[in-house]
Amino acid sequence: MFRRILIANRGEIAQRIIRACKELEIETVAVYSAADADALYLSQADETICIGPGPSAQSYLNIPAIISAGEVADVEAIHPGYGFLAENAHFAEVCRECKIHFIGPDPETISALGQKDNAKKMAREADVPVVPGSEGSVDDEAQALTIAGEFGYPVIVKAAAGGGGRGMRVARNEASLINGFHAARAEAQNAFGDSTVYIEKFVENPRHVEVQILGDMHGNAVHLGERDCSIQRRHQKLIEESPSPSISEETRIAMGEAAVRLVKHSGYHNAGTVEFLMDKDDSFYFIEVNARIQVEHTVTELVTGIDLIQEQIRLASGEELGYSQEDIKFQGHAIECRINAEDPSRDFQPSPGLVEAFVPPGGPGVRVDSHCYSGYRIPPTYDSMIGKLLVHRSSREQAIRTMNRALGEFVIVGPKTTIPIHRAVLDHSDFQSGGHDTGFMERYFGSVSALAGLR
Ligand code: ADP
């Protein structure tokens, strides 16, 4: 097992990794940018190193600065968290060259699965159903029109290097496809430095259901059940839960098995997520693999009792999984609400600045993962997520009630937050019945007037 780990991230996930390390009695080295100098979690790390100024290109994405910090601090491994360098195959490669363990899959696997069109190819090979679409990249307008003609509209143009919902455009006819093709390419180039796009059939109002997997370096892999992430705004997740409220036992088993097949086929090790879209007939289609820990891993931790960050560290050190699929037991129902410093009544504009008061909820079944505190100043430089509120209860109905209670208790004075929108979603009969899909937010909260009155 490792003696000392560097955490190449910030915010709640850096804090989450420090917590896991402390319980494993592993020393932590936290790196930070000048914009994060007053982050409280830094005081929980054994050592802290400033890696550059605020802009992430010069700090959290600055590979030489992070590797030098790791060498100076004499760490054996680096945990990348999510975002930033977490799915950067080049970074994983540099770690390997510098003889520092990267806590995640091999660079070869990251790069093979990171190109989403290639990941779909691997899924097909592993007999995992995929959304119908182009077999690889689509390079010009004419090709885009031919493929869309073949599969029929609507289609979605997606960035091969995509993430965070960027570089995606839905097209319902030829004119919007031509526009969408160029817009998606430009956005992809801007966001990922790679303009490659591919096309797939747009599944109308699907559910987003994903499977958490764990694999070791010895060929063993299991899944830890599914998470339903259908409450999304502009393809970004807002609420996640496990188990999915609308999946049959048969589909659940088939989806878990499909995820494990893909993991084994791709030689994947460490923690990862296999994402699927599910249509109204319960058919599911692979969309992508997230070769890292995800924000919503916490939901799975609650229903399985498995500490996923500790498992990541253990598996990266070469240990065997040590349990099989039958050993994994699922208990109760977990829901997570992402608390973002955003103003729902102003089109979810970021709302950074001073947090005058921060009083998180507590009581039975409540977990809060947040790096925020009273007096903290949210920097405008990074993403707006300031915490995750989770509940774990014996049933979904009970979990919704506890979540409502906890959201009501949560005091955040200063920035505007997504708490009012969560309360409104939880109150909605479509969410309560579990019959909702990814179109939910647009349908009920897509207009300015629907958001204006939220408190
Ligand atoms: P990213 O990597 O940017 O998160 P994903 O491929 O995971 O992109 O897709 C994010 C979301 O976009 C999905 O959860 C779903 O809501 C929507 N989406 C993606 N592909 C399709 C599709 N073919 N049909 C319908 N919706 C889609």
C-alpha cells in the first residue's frame, strides 16, 4: 500500500480523497492554486504545495508543476480526482515515466476509451448495445447528411473528446444538422483542442442510467449497481439516485453484465463508470465510459457500503479486488443533490463570492460532502459546485422526504444556490412517481417564468 499520495485536484473531491487517505493511514500532499490559498481542507493535508496562479491551465492542468510537486514531496502515487487531468492519458503516461502510480486506469485504456467513437467500437466488440450512429468520426457536412439520412432524424452530433455536455448539438432536419455540425466542431475544438465529432441517433426523452464498475490488475471486475442521473440541465447532472426508480430487475442485471463485459474486454482496471441511455421500452444503449471517479460515486457508496476512493487507492497499488459479484449487497435508496453556487432565477448564472454563513444539515440518513464553510470565498475561476447533499434511507419515498427536510435545513447565506430548484424538483409528481426522463428539467423548468418564483 502507498505511504504518501498527492492529490491533483481541489474542492470537495480533494477533501474527499484526504478523508479516504486518513482512514487508510496514508499521508497526503494537497496542491493548490493561488486562488485556493485559503481553502480550509488544505489544513487537513499533511503537506501543501502551491502549483501556480488561479487559471487552471497554469495550476491544476499544469503537468510539469504537479509532477515536480510530487517529486519534491516524494509521493508514490497521484490521485487525479475528477475533471482537470483525471482523463488525460498524457498525464497518466508522464506519471508512469516518472515512476509515480496514477490512481486510475492505464494511459492506453484512458486514450482508447476517451475517444468516444472508439469506445463505442469497443462496446460493439464486447456485445454491448450502442446507440445507432456513425462507425467513427464524421469529417464533413456531406458525410454528416448521408449518415443522418440513413438513421433518420433527429440525430445528435457529439464531440469524440467530449465531456460535461459540451460539443453536442441535436438536429431535427438537414438545415439544423449543417449548423449543428459546425457549431459542435467549433465548441469541441475550443473546449478539448480536438474538433472530431461523430453522429448518433437522438434517443427521445431517454433516462440516463450508468453502472459503477471496479476492476483490478488481475482480470477481476464487478459492478456496484446503477445510478439514475436523468435529472439534468443542459446535459449536466443535477440529481442522482440509486437504485434507478424505473428499471426492471431483468434490465438491471443485463446492464450490469454488459458493463462488466466491456470492462473485461478493454482491460480496464480501477474505478470507472459505463453510461447508458434507456428508452421507454427499457432497451439500453451504451454511450460512454468515464475512466475516473465521478462526482456521484457517493450515491453508490451509500447503497453498497463500499468506500470507492479507498478501493481506487487499493486497486492502484496492485491489490486484488478480493470479492465477487455475489458478495456485493445493495441496501436502501440513496439520492444526491448537487449544490451549486448558481442563480436558478437568472439562467443558472454562477454566483461566486463570500459565503457569509454555511450551516449544513445533519440527522439520520444525511451526508454532506463539501469544502465550504462560513467565511469561505468561492473563487469565480472554477466550476460552481460547492457541495453534495446526500441521503440514504430504506425506501425512495423515505429518501425524498429526508432530502426535503435536509434541503430545508441547509443554510447558505451569500451566494445564490441550486437548493430552491432541488426542492421544486422533489415536489414534482413526475419525479415522485419516478417516471421522469432527461427531458424533465427542460419540460418543467425550462422557462424563465418557471424559475422566477423559486425560493
Ligand atoms: P458528456 O461526456 O459530455 O457528459 P454524454 O455522452 O455522457 O456526454 O451525454 C450526456 C447527456 O447527453 C446524456 O446523459 C443524455 O442526456 C444526452 N445524450 C447524449 N447522447 C444522446 C443521444 N444519442 N440521444 C439522446 N440524448 C443523448
